[in-house]
Amino acid sequence: MPKPQVAVLRPDDTRIDEAVRYLQSLDVSPVADPMLTLCPTGQRPQRADYCIFTSTTGVELAVEHGWYPDEETVCAVGNQTASALRDSGFSVDIVPSTFTSTGLVRELSAEVEGDTIEIARSAHGSDVLVKGLEAAGADVHETQLYRLDRPKTAGRSVSLAIDGQLDGILFTSPRIVDHFFEIAEEEDNVAALKQGVEETIIGAIGTPTERAIRDTGLEADIKPELVDFAQLARRTVQEIVDA
């Protein structure tokens, strides 16, 4: 009996390699199709009363370009981002109990009136942080540390999905969802794609990713409680096996 085919769409760095190895350990056949390539801007965060990081990639690039905390209150959206800061030798002052931009706005809104806030992240972040913190009376600045472009080689998983050959698809960010469907749109194959994935188990990490999938007219079957690829992969594969 052939192994289930599961598309993994992580960025074209060590994350895709690690994801493939993990899926192989679950006895499935990974379809590696990176949907993101990292393009650093060369910028680094400005000084402010608060500095907010939203991803491990943002932390790594900021540190690489010489950023270090200097009396600002350091905030991290999520434990993984906080761990990246601590691994770089820096203290983390605030991690919201809900690992989202909305959760951080809720955490900070009562204390930031009149303060300056620096948001260090990708060029594709939502406006939730900026609008929420400005509404709380803060002076907000955003530094775009990197862009997430679509690799020229991306698309194998889309073709397989259209042909109904994927048992599972693992989406780990809204940008990945966007790129996946952009490929289908460029070939005028969106309707065929939706038909092809009717029996496919779709997994999503995080509410923003789940929302991006819903915006395409599809629904995520699996959404793990933690923002954790291993949990996403395990639960999706188990759902495939149980189907």
C-alpha cells in the first residue's frame, strides 16, 4: 500500500529539511514544495521605549545586523520568538498570554500612552499591532526586516492537489496560503484546485493561517492548539490514517 502523500510548504531553508525528515519519521511521503524564500532588507530596529518582535526570523536578522536591547521593554509574540531572544542572550519582558498580535495589544494598551514603540518584523505583517497600539496612545514605528517572496520553483504541490493526489497539505503561515493559491490563479485553476482537495486533509498553524484558508473558500481540518509544526504534522497524519 503506498504511503500517504503530504505537502509541506515551509520556507526554503533548514525548516523545509527538518519538516521533511519529521514527516518521513511519521511514515508518510513528503512533497517538499517551499512557498517562501527569505529576502532580508538589511535594516535593524530603531530605539524606542518598547521593541516588539513577532518571529524568530526577525530576532535572528535584528541580532545579525547589530541590534541589542538598551533599556527598552522587549516584547515577543509567542514562546518561540521569546526563546530566540533568550538564546541570543537577551531578557524578554513581555510575552502575551495569547500568542497573537491582538493578545499583545490587549497586554500593552493600558500602559503605553505617550510611549514610543518599535515593531520589528516582516514586510507582510497585519495592521492589528499598529492600529491597536496607536489607538492606545503610543507613537508606533515599524521596521521591515525581511520580505517573504515566492520561490520560482514553487508549484509542484499545487499541480498534485489539482490532480487529487495529495492526502494532506500543511499550511504554516497566511503568506504560504496566499502563494499556494496565487499559483493556481495564474494558471486559471482555482476551481480545479478546490475540487482536487475535497478529500485532502488540510492543516493550519495559527488563527491567521486558518483565516487565510477560509478566505479562499476552503476550511482547515486540523488546527493544533500550539504553534508547533510537529503537532500539526502528527495530527494531520493521524487524521489521514483514521479516515
